[in-house]
Amino acid sequence: MSQWHGGKGSAPRKGENQKAYAANYDRIFGKKDIINDQLSHEGRGFDIINDIVSDDLIQRINDRKDELYPVRASTHKKQYAEAEACKKLFGIAVWWSQLTDDWDEVQEIHELIYPEIKKHLTDATFYASDIVTINGPSRWVGPHIDTPHRFKKYNKRENNDVCGIQVIIPLDDLDKDTGATGLIPYSHQQDWDIQDCYEGVHDEYFLENAEQYDMPKGSILFYNTRLMHSTMPLHLPKKRSILLINYLRNDIIKEIKDEDNVWSSNGK
């Protein structure tokens, strides 16, 4: 899942990190050959498909948003809480709902998009789904990588295989003014220490280099779970919600599930 937790928004560490960024800049942002599989190590790490989910199906999910409640949340000051402790937070900027795996609407979307996901990860298996909401106006940003690379065994790569794919389904038309997800193309080609992500080390770098793409309702944005990405500032006084579906390589699901706080925060 897309998951951010912990951290106090510490200032970016300069020196070694900046040298690493400079050393990798040409490799990450340089001219690329045409690649068939954008989620592969050689690709840009993500892709977008428009008009794949019907307006009716999106509306059915929107009609159920009053059923949602936070099981993980972070304030504008990056105070983080899970489960019942979310109720004690003041000034929540972003929150993740209970799991929506068993919603009929989510399963219908899964059936629509799964053939595309399997093109990039042949043994892709539905792992988990939830809805993340920004409470605008918000300046919250928390660049990170996704499951399974949040966990120690998969944080540093042994090879360049795709281990997971995260899918974002916007529930409204999104652009940079209305909270479209930010990401750094080709950033999946290097490893990102997850604790640095949680501590805000990469926040400044991310805001300077992230790209946001228009995401009309009915589209999907999907990416290699090694790709650095984040919720972005939302300057409007409104809420922005997106549906997330996480697919993992089938053979790693059991070990990931045993330590993933996505499940514990849901009481599972």
C-alpha cells in the first residue's frame, strides 16, 4: 500500500545526499530510449491510462465515502497515528481509510485493470485497497516508496525485478491545482532508504523535482512500487480522495502481510 508514517519533517540532510542526487541526476533525468514496459527498470517507472473506469462506477464509490473513517492519519505538522489514536489527532492533513478490499466496486475495478497490471507483473496478486484523502488547504508532502519496499528485506534491491505495482484511481478530475499525485520519473532506478523518507530527508528535493500529471476521472495512474511519489499540497479548501489498489508478487505476500501495519491498523 501507499503508506507514510512516523517522521517529524526534519530538514533535508545536505552533503552526502546532495552528492548522491548529483551523481544520479543524469541517469535518472537524462534522455531515454523508447521503452515498451514503462514500469521496468529501464522505463520511467509509471504509466497512465485514460477512460478505463466508467463514470458510473466512480460515482458508486463516491456515494459510499460517508462509510470511510481514518485508520492511519498525519497532521499538518506530521504527527502520525493509527487506529483509535487517530481520533486524538488535531488538524489532520491526510488520512488513509479502512480497507476497501471487499467493496463490490473495488472488485469491479480490479477486474477492469488486472489485464493491464499482468502485462507488467505476470503473477501480480491483489494485496490491499483503501482510499486516501487530503483535507485542504494543505501543504503536506511525504515522499516515499510503497509496499513491499517499505520493509527492510525489499528496501535494498537484489535485482531489478518488479515486486509490486500501485494503482491510483482518481475519484474526481485531478491536476496540479487539485491534488494530483506527485512523482519523480525514473526514481525507481535507485534505492531510497525508507527511514529517510519518514524523517523528511527528501522533502525539499522532491518538491523541486516532482512532476504532476492531469488525472481525469476514469483514468488510472500505476507505477513500480520503488518509484518515489507523494501526496502533494492542495491549496483549495476542499477534500481530495483517491482509491488505491496495491498488487504484489504472489510469492512474497505472506511474509509482507505478517509485518505490514496496514493490516494491524485495520485490526487484522
